[in-house]
Amino acid sequence: MVAKIPKPDEDSIAVLTLVLGERVKFKKFYGRITPDLTARYQQYDDQKGCPSGMPPLVLRNYVDTDGEAVKRRTSLLGLYNPDEDKYPFKELEKLRKKNKLLACPVCGELGRPRTLDHCLPKTTYPEFAANLFNLVPACDWCQGEKLVDYKNAAGTRSFLHPYYDDVNQPLYSIKLQAPYLTPVISFEISNDLTLDLKSLVASHLEGIGFWERFKEYFESSYLNIIRMASETRAGGKVTVTTAIENGYSLEIGKGINSWDAVVYRSLLADPAVMDFLQNGKLSEYP
């Protein structure tokens, strides 16, 4: 998770009303479920996406047979894949293709996310398949890794929610161990977070398979930093510290917990590493 992002411009309940108003087929089912479905959308927003006390609706309560309940589950899931002339096609396309994000809000990897993650999985909560507040732009990896991992043993959510959680602050950092030319890195969640938020950050990052991905990314990112440090020292116009500070200033615009922002911030906080980059022997980059 890199930053809290604005909820969709469209009100989720208003869009739900438009969606259901277009569904002429299975009108009896939608007529029965609409009051409870609307109440659940409101509850979702009130509880900030937390599943506690919000079990999936029992579809059998809104139909006459078990077989029809199975079919209407498929109908609810289908709301997520509407025809182009139906609601909420344009709203979903806006979230996917016009989100204006520069990094995935679920993990922080750079690049505009092009898929949508159901925070409460639609396989478990088909009633939220097209709930705009339950849909967050995400990179392909996060969308695939998270899958149905959404709550902990206490029944509360085990993931950070980009629309609701206050995470516009450094969430984690890395520590480098010498030799600094080819360091081994470890990972630390910020001690400035509340205990509840620290726990949530830990379960979130574990659930999206974050650490192995970040370590692989760091290897190539750090090679570029070594190269940049060598070129900066050769140029002699600014210090390596200034160069990295300038890089950090650019990267936090993509998200305070975007991956390069985390790398730069972690380096700047470590005097031994910064001394190496400014004065050490960068043997591979003379």
C-alpha cells in the first residue's frame, strides 16, 4: 500500500440504483434483494470495507429455489462485466484506465495499475461485485496474489484499504548490511505507526507476497544507485547526498511508499551507507 487515494467520484449507492434500474430480467429477484443490497453498500462504506459483522448475503432468502439462488449468484457476478451500453461499464473503465496513478496503491510498484482488485472478494461477496468502493486499481501481481485473502482470525480485514486507511506516511524501510557494494537487505515496519496499523501493514504485505518482489526489485534499483553515485562523484558538481535527495523528491510524488521512494528514504537515513556512496570504493563503476 503506498497511499490513501480518493474514492471514486461516483457514489456507489447511486450507481447501484442505476445498475438495478436497467435489470429488467430477473426483476422479482432484484426487487426482493434491493433494500438489503442498498443497506449493505451503506454498511460497507460505514465500516470502511471491514467484513466484521457483515457476512455475505444469503441469496436463498431472495429466491424460491436452491437452483435459482445459484443462478442469481451468477447474475450478481455478471454486474462486474456489463455490456458497453450498461451501467457500470463506464465507471469501471474509468477506474481501470483513467485512474491517473503512477504506482500500484496496493503494493507501491511503479507503473499505472490497469486491473481492479475486489477488496472483499466477489467469489465470497457476489453482492459487492460491482460496488465501486470495493474496487481498487491494482497491478496484475497484487490482483492475483491477494485473491480471497481478506480477513484475519478476529474477522476484521487483513489488508489495507486505499480508500479508507490513513497511510500517507512512511510505512516501512529497508536496512542494508555491509559490504555495501553488494548488500544484504532486511525489512522494517515503521515504529511511528500505531500497533494496530503495524499489524495491518504486516498482514497486508504478507498477503500480497511483497517482500520477495521488493528484494528482486532492489537488486536492479541499487545497481542504478551505485552507477549514479559514481557519475555524481566524477562530475563533482553536487554531493551524492544531494543527488539522492533530489531523486527522493521526485519519487515521493508517485507515492510516499512507492518502491524507489522507500529505497531513497532508507539510504538517506543510514549514515554508513551514505558515506560509502560518497567516499567508498565503487569498484565496478570506476
